[in-house]
Amino acid sequence: MIEAIGLNKTYGNVPAISDVTFRIERGEVIGFLGPNGAGKTTTMRILTCFMPATSGTALVDGIDCAERPLEVRRRIGYLPESNPLYPELTVRRFLTFAGRAKGLGSAKRGDEIDRVLSLCGIESVADRILGHLSKGFRQRVGLAQALIGDPPVLVLDEPTIGLDPTQIIEIRSLIKRLAGDRTILLSSHILPEVSQVCQRVIIINKGRVLASDTPANLVSRMGRSGKILVRATGPREEIVGALAAVPGAQRVTEAGGAFEIEGDSQDDLRAGVARAVVQGGWDLLELRAGDVTLEDVFLHLVTDEREVA
């Protein structure tokens, strides 16, 4: 459904992306991950025909983005990171404008606007001015405009950026409901969100694709996390000092009464940690190896590449 083949984009002499290649099948929900400046937004803009690639090929539903951009745009709903709203318009008038821009005739436009209002749960604010709405509702309106015309592909660039935890959960639930019939490419800095919503992730850094796989496979390939989680009773500073002195411990942090010890993933620190707590005369309430997360995989890949560079 979406295919990038050797995409390159340069701004003057500065490369933004280099030889970006991946394929997304119909109906997949893909997380697109990378630090700031990695090339995510540049790639998304090429795929949505916002700008051309310097070289390489981008295809959506088998259609070349450079050769037939209007045909591609008819198949894509795009929510950029900067939500393109007109704050002086009401929600309904803005969606009417979006429908006209997408070529919907007046006979179909009203029903389509009602459909996306219902789908995004914004009927109650349909006649309110956009500038008066909360950030969460404005993001829902942005999704609604992307859904007008029922495109088979959605490209969402940081759809939950700037939202509070409740709003993030609401938008995440909405994206889950949209999945299935649609192919979704989702960029996000919230890695737990990607793990919950996406079937597969593509990790990019410095304009190059580093990995493309399911979150479970990436976590499995990384192996052990090198983290130990401990709960113990006793003076916080003394416990932290004792844990930091355990051979192989690289960093100790504390939050919510639990201590996290980070070390090399090849070393098993549990015996040394247990010994330190017991020798300190404190009660050991919990001791377990930390789970590998998608965030661990992401940091591992990005950090390794920085060290190589």
C-alpha cells in the first residue's frame, strides 16, 4: 500500500534522508520512530506529496507520488504535526472547507461531514469556534479532516503531541478504532503508545532506516535489559549508595519507593544487589529483572549509531 524505494532528500548540500526504503502492506498500522531531526517528517511529506524527493521512488497504492500526486492525495488523509486549523471558523465550517478542497460535491459533503463528526466524537462541538476548543478537541477535528472522503491511507505526524494524559488515551482509542480497514503510518515520540497501537515499527535516525519489525521481535532480538528493580525498606540515600557500589552497576535511580539499577545487559546483577540489601540490614521486599521495552530498543539503536558516527 505504501512503498519507499531509495528515497533521498537534500536541502542544499545537507542530506535530510538517505536511501530510505520500506514497505507497508494494506491494513497495517506502522509506528514511525526517530529522534528530532531524524527525517520522519521529511519522509511523510514526500509520501503525502507535500514535497518531492531529490531521488528515489515513493508509491501509494502502486501510484508514483511524483508522477501522479493528485491521485495519491485522493487516497491519503494527512494530519501534520502542526494541525492545520482555522481558529476563527466553526468545526462544521472548517470541515465543509476541507470537504470542498478534497473535491466532494455538495450532495455528498453534508453526509460525509456528519460521518466524520460522529466517528471522531465531536458532534457536541460541531458549531463551536475552533479557537475556543481544547487541544484534545482540536486534534480530533484534525483527524476528522484527514478522514473526509474515507481515504484508505492515514498519515499521522505526532497526533498526540501536547495533549494531557486523558486526551492521549482518547486519541489513542480513536486511532485503534480507525485501524483495520485503513493503512496507518503513525509518527510518535510516545513509545508505549506505539507499542499499544502499532503492529510494526520503523526506526529512523540521521535520515537512515535502522530497523523495521514488530515491537515484540525487536525486544526479543535485544535480549536482556540490564535493569534490576528492587523494593527495600530503609534510608533512601544509604540504599542508593549501597546499590551504586554493586560491581557492574552503572546508574541507580529511585521513584515511588522502588530502586532501578542499570548495568550491562550481559551481566546479571541480582545476586550482588540482594547481597547489598541484606548486608545493609534492610528488608528486601522485591527483586526482579526489568523488562526490555521498545524504549530500550530505540535508545540502544540510536545510541549505538551515535557512537559509531
